[in-house]
Amino acid sequence: MSAARPAAPGPGGGGPAGPARGRGLELDVAPEPELGSSTQTSHRLLAYSDALLSIIATVMILPVAHTKIHPDQKLGESVQQLLLAKIAVYLMTFLIVTVAWAAHVRLFQVIELIDDVLALLNLACMMIITFLPYTFSLMASFPDVPFGIFLFSVCAVVIGLIQAVIVAYGFYHPHLLNQQIQVSENQNFYKRHILKIILRGPILCFLAAIFSFFFIPLSYVLLGLVIVFPHLTRFITWCKTKIVGQRDEEEHSNLETFTFYLSEPLSKERVEAFSDGVYAIVATLLILDICEDNVPDPREVKEKFHGSLLEALSEYGPNYLAYFGSFVTIGLLWFVHHSLFLYVTKATRLMGLLNILSLAFIGGLPLAYQLTSEFAEKSHNEIEAIQVSCVITFFASIFQFAIWTTALLHERETLHPFARYGGKEHAFMFAKLALYPCVSLGAFFLTCLLSEFSTAIFHLMQIVIPFAFLALRIFVRISLTIIKSVMPLSRRKVVLLEEEEACLSPGETLS
Amino acid sequence: MSAARPAAPGPGGGGPAGPARGRGLELDVAPEPELGSSTQTSHRLLAYSDALLSIIATVMILPVAHTKIHPDQKLGESVQQLLLAKIAVYLMTFLIVTVAWAAHVRLFQVIELIDDVLALLNLACMMIITFLPYTFSLMASFPDVPFGIFLFSVCAVVIGLIQAVIVAYGFYHPHLLNQQIQVSENQNFYKRHILKIILRGPILCFLAAIFSFFFIPLSYVLLGLVIVFPHLTRFITWCKTKIVGQRDEEEHSNLETFTFYLSEPLSKERVEAFSDGVYAIVATLLILDICEDNVPDPREVKEKFHGSLLEALSEYGPNYLAYFGSFVTIGLLWFVHHSLFLYVTKATRLMGLLNILSLAFIGGLPLAYQLTSEFAEKSHNEIEAIQVSCVITFFASIFQFAIWTTALLHERETLHPFARYGGKEHAFMFAKLALYPCVSLGAFFLTCLLSEFSTAIFHLMQIVIPFAFLALRIFVRISLTIIKSVMPLSRRKVVLLEEEEACLSPGETLS
């Protein structure tokens, strides 16, 4: 049974790794070979952490989505005054949580086995992380008071410190470490390296906490720096190597190859787990909203509707439509993401970044639902509400498309042969990924032109899309045939189609 | 890379299974060997479904937790009037969702590979399932109106129908099926068998929907029957085999061994995934509550507290304490669950049932949080609030303990050698699982005796427990040594300790 569990990152197995648990007081016992279950420990702990982190990142949207706007108030102004600032802060906090997640991924690439103490330390870390949305709520409600941003920064610092304790514990009990680090002579180098990755964010947050009492904008800049810092340093190193040449790499090659493992892409499994968490919780936030807002008050039903619940519920008609529309959007965007990652063999850092940006907009969908359900057909703001929804959907899907185009740049490393340029599923994948950006952009401009029918257009779009996905394969076939017949000797298409046939067998050998 | 993915349930691999996707229009293409990625499709889809289902089951607690009770009102009466009925309905709906989940697990044990159509059908199924909490909200708010229970039943029927369509689609495209069913001559038997499992719930719900307009109590009885039906039929078959003998089994043995695969325990992975989802979402519901209720109103801060946010927040002191206490409880119960399942090699049906009962009480923890945060030190009801919390914690942990004792009954099949009776980790595991039931029961009776100090006792308990877990290993060692010295020749203990030594090597060979 335990052999069927997900494969461990360190495939060595029979090394000197002790059992993951029960070492605390049993140092007298001779070291035993690795338990089959000990690696799994880490697996489930990480899955649980991924779930919590993705939920927490997404929950940050709630103070934004629940911003009270009077239906009579013009949304155009309110968006500028209230929402934009809140959305900016939401994006910032979402991205900061993803930075914490990335550090967590790196940390448990170094520490592969865990014991009870590590599990409890990790839970303590998670407890502080789940507190972040509250500090964000304070930040959003009291933008001028330093206390919110101070509390947020302090939490980030505490998280960093707990993770540092985990590193220290791990290096004090070397049998918990990654196999390669265990046998390495440069353990101290790895320790410094992972501590640097973990602590650079908290140090910036510490500065932000100090400056929050003097000059709040600087604190925000520092928190923003937390997000771009990893990418900035990477970009600088990349530029350096481009300008100075390969010298840097030679220097590093003295150290073992594991150095490059640490700067390698995030593991595809954890990227998927984190993404799934975001999609699942967004779908649930919608139902929470509908449970909260759309259950009529028993007294009101008696007085207003003469006890007829059905009549009272029919008042909420547009809300149900908005709910199902939003749920369909989330479900299908998950479906596209799932189809894409089915053919992704390795997620590079840039792809990871684009994925997180896409998820940040996915997290914005409850806001889109709130807007369309509150304003549709009730107030003057329906066009704005629908346009905001279209923009959110557009960005969520265009970043998915960007993951795909980025993957195509290094298709040999990152993609399954079927999905590569000229592969069997290439055209179909393209169509799948292009559908939502095209439709949401189209809906946006249509509502500009035909502002009277904006609600009808929006709902039509939400109803048609699932069927479009079902019939997509037929569309792609037909359009490929048409293209083939219209320009029968266009070089590019012939290559594409030839490769399509040729790929049927090499696809198996390459995979 | 793809080789490192979780192992597929059907390990055959090179069978006649076609590619999971792209069959719709490509029947002219000869069947290809199985894609490495196609099985993974199903894996991620199932993980996502598990996440959604567990979240939905847990969200059912919200209408209960958000029941408005005036602080001046005596909780004792309100509990009897309002909460008890709601809690009963919550337990029912939670268990019904878990029945749907179990059917979903069975369904995708039969259909192992998926394509785009199946993925979209499954998403449609999930969409209906996420709507269930809303129907439950209606049921809870309007217990006398048939519409809520009618809508709930209709949703359940639609879910059953979509799953039946999935079965039909799967058997129409046999390459998607489990290897064993594919090569079997009795495909129709399997089809009937899985349809029976999937549709028995919805048929009862259909009857419930009809009767909801005539006689609501009967509808509730029918819905209750949905929960006990699978266990009832199993119990009857078990009784029959006990009384009549092995005749039944002989009859069945004409069919292939796969028949028993279908009535085998749920896969341990999906039980873990579902449990993790419940624990993660319960932790998040707490922070949602605190975000909603404990962010002071900016205007109030200005008027009441002269603009001092810190002063306004200090009002919420007890709430923070309640939040951290509840989070620690959830985290540690997850930790116990995780420790237990680390040594479980196979989850029997009874263990699955006990796990679900434990999860149902875990889902009740947000209610405990609401009670302790709202009433502690504010009203006359603090003792009742704390006692309800203790009871919920007690049942959540005692069912975990029951999983363990049930596993011990068939320890050869279900447990890792270390955790078996006399194993190395046996005593420690016992202590871990017994800690929460003992402490919560102790706190319950202490509050009865020393009712004046009830809040102090409760908070002390919540603070002490994490340290108790950290020091548990030492306690167990010491107490074992004491027991050894007090009754040096007690037969049982000697056997235990001898086996502990002996188990060090057989443990490896058996695992």
C-alpha cells in the first residue's frame, strides 16, 4: 500500500536517513533505514499547508468584495475612490502570501523528512499566516492608521523567525535533510542559502514595521519590494551573466550541482495544489456570499410576501444567475488550467509567476460576482459592474495564455510533445486558452457599443461558453480543414499538419 | 518528471486503454498506448473534487454558527429551542454530502481515465453540489416550509443523474474504464452495480422531494435513510453471511475478484484529502468570522475611542484568545489525525465511517468558537458555551480514538507494525489519541464543579495542550518506566517491552 504513495523527491531511499519521528529521546537506538511512511509525512503536511496558504491568500479579497456601496451611488466614482485602493492592497497582500508560500516550498525542498516537533512548528507558522487576513482587514478599513500595517509586518517577521527555527532544527538533526545536503561537505553553505531565501522577506517587513510609525507610504514600498525582490535579484543575476559572461557560473560550479536545484523551478505538484486551493475556495466564497445575503428574513417573508417563500426567492432571480455564471467561469478557468498543466512537464519560475498573477485575478472573481449580483438591473451601474467582471476574467485568462506562450519558448524542457508547436494537441490547446480572453474582451467592447443590452450580452456569454468548450474540438477541426483548403501550400500549415501525423509515434518515445 | 507523479490505481499500463483525451473526433486513428499524463488527469480532478466536497460539507455549519442569540437571553433555553434542531439538520446534511462523496469515490474507481467531456460533466456535478449549502440555509431558516427540503432533494437527484450520465459515458467509451472491467465479460454487471451505488441515494431523495409537500417529517426520515442505507445493507449482508453461512460468497465467486474491489474500503489517499479539506476550511472559517465581526467601524473608533484604534481593538481581547484557542485545537486535532493515518495502511469501511463522524464534529468547531468568543465574560452563558465547546472537542477526538481502536481489531491488515499492539510507537500513539478526550472531559467536569473559574480553566486548557503534545514523548517514557518498576513482572508489560525491542527489525521487513 505504501509503495503506491506519491514518489519522494529524493529517490535514493536506502541512505543514512533516520526515522522521521520518534528520535527525540531515542538517541540510544541505532539509526534505522528510512521508513516508507516518513517521507509521506512531509507530503501530507505540505498538501495541508498548500491548502491553508492558498485559502488565506484568496480570502484577502473579502474586505474588498464586501465594500458597501449604495445602489444609488454612481459606481464610476466609488470605484476610483474606494475600490481601486483596496484592490491594489489586495493584490499586494495576495502576492506577499505567495512569496511566503514560495519560501515554504524552498524550505521543504531542503528539509525532506519531518518529525513531530517540525510538524508542530509548521502548524504554529500556519496559525500566524491564517491571522494575516485580519491584519489586512484592519489595513483596508483604516488606511491612515499605522497599526494595521505594523501588525501585518510583525506577523510576517514572526513567520520568518519560525521558519528560521525550522531550518536550525533541521540542520541540527541532519537525518531530516535532503539526501544530497546530508552527504555534502558544504552544509553551512546550504544553511546560509536557505536562510537567505527565508529571511529576506521578513527583514524587509521588519523595516516596514519600523517605518509604519513615521511614514506609511515607505512601508508600502518596502512591502511591495518583498514581492519583486526575488524576481529582481534573479533578473540582475541574469543581466550580469549576459554582460559579464559565464564567469559567475564557473565560480558556482565548484559547489555541487545541488546549488542549481535550489534555484530550480518550483515543483509542479505544489504549484498545482496551490492553484487548486485557490480555485476551490473562490468557488466556495461565492456560495458563502449567497448563503449570507440571499436567505430572506422569516419575518419579512410573512409581512411582505404573505408567507410565500417562493415569491420571496424570486426576488433574488438575478443573483442566482450571477452565481451560476460566476461558478461556471471559475469551473471552466480551472478546466483550462488543468488541461494546460496536463501537458506541462516542468514549471519554470516565469511560468510560476504568471500562474500566480492569474490566480490573483481568479481571487478577484468574488468581487465580480458581488458587483454583477448587486447592481445588475437594480441601479445605474450595471455597465460598470459588467465591465469590471470582464476585465477580471480577461486578466485571469490572458495570464493563463501567457503561461502557455512562455512554455512554448522552451518547449523541449517544459511541454509534453503533444502540446509542442506542431504537436497533435497544439491547435486545440491554443483554442482552449484563447477562448476566454477573446470572449471577455469581446463582451467588454460590445457592452461599450450596445450599452442598453449589456446585461443580456453578459448572461448570454456566460451561458454560451460551456457549450463552446464542449464543441471546441469540432470547431478546431473544421477551422483547420478550412485553413488547409484555403491556402493548400502555405508552408507553415503543411509543416504543422505533417508534424501532427509524424508526432503520433515519436510522442510515445519522447514521453 | 511524469514518472514521479502519484502512482495510478491500475498499474497495468500497457493495456488497450486509449488516450484519455482527443478521442471525440479521432476514431480513425488507431488506438495508442496509454499516455502517462492521462491517469494523472483523473488524479487532479479527484483532488479538486475532494477539496470542493469537503469544503461544502463543512460550510453547512455556518447557518448554525451564525444563529443570532441575544447575550441577555439564557443560552440554556436557546440551545434547546434553536440550536439543537439546527445541529441535527447540520449533521444530517454533512453526512449526506459525505455519502455523495463516497459515491463519487466509487464512481471514479470504476472510471479511471477521463477526457474533456467527463471533466466538464464532473464540474457540472460539483456546481450543483456547491449549491447545497444554500438549500440547507433555506431549510434551517424556514423549517416549516417544504421548499427548502424540496430544493435540497432536487439537487441531490440532479447530482445522481449527472453521475449516471458519467457512468453511461464511461461504459460507452470502455477505454476509460478500470483495466479489470475492460477485459471482463461481465461489464453489464459492473454497470448495474455502480449505478445501484450511485442512484440509491437520489431515489430516496426523489421520494423525499415528493413527500415534502405532504408530510415533512417523512422527508427528513427518508433523507436520514440516505445516510444509514449503505451501512444498513452492509450490516444485513453481514448478518446473513453469519446466519446462512458462506453460501452468498460462493454465489458471488463466479464473478471475478473485482466484485470485491468495489465493496472494498475507500482509498486512503482520498480519505486523507477529504479530511485535510475539512480541517483547512474549518481553520479558515474562524478567520472569516474574526474578519467579519472584529474589525471596528471607523466612525465608532473616532467617536467612542477618540481615534485610537489600539484602544478599540483591546475591546476584542477575549475574541483573539478564543480564536487562537480554537485554531490550536483544530491544528492539534489535524496533527493527531495525521499521526494516526501515518501508521494506517488501509482504511476499512468502519474506520471511514468513524472518520466522517469525527469530521462532522470538527466542522462544529466554528460554532464552539462563536459561542466562546461571544459569550465569554460578557453574559450569563459562559459556562454553557464552554461546556458545548468541550463536548464538541470531546466527540471529535473520541471518534479519532475509535478509529484507532477499530484499526487495532484487524491490526495485521490495517496498521503499520510500529503502531500495532506492542509496537514501538503503540504507547505513544495511545497517549496522543487519548490526550484530547481526557482533557476535554476533564475541563467539562471541572467547569461543573468550579463554575466560577470556568473561563480560566478553559483558556488554561487551550494554552497547556500544545506544550503537552511537545512533551508527550517524555511523559510516555517516564510513565512506562514507572509502570515497569512498579510491577516488574506483570506479564503484559514484559511482552509489550520485549516486542518493542523485537519489532525493530521485523518492522522493516513487513513494511
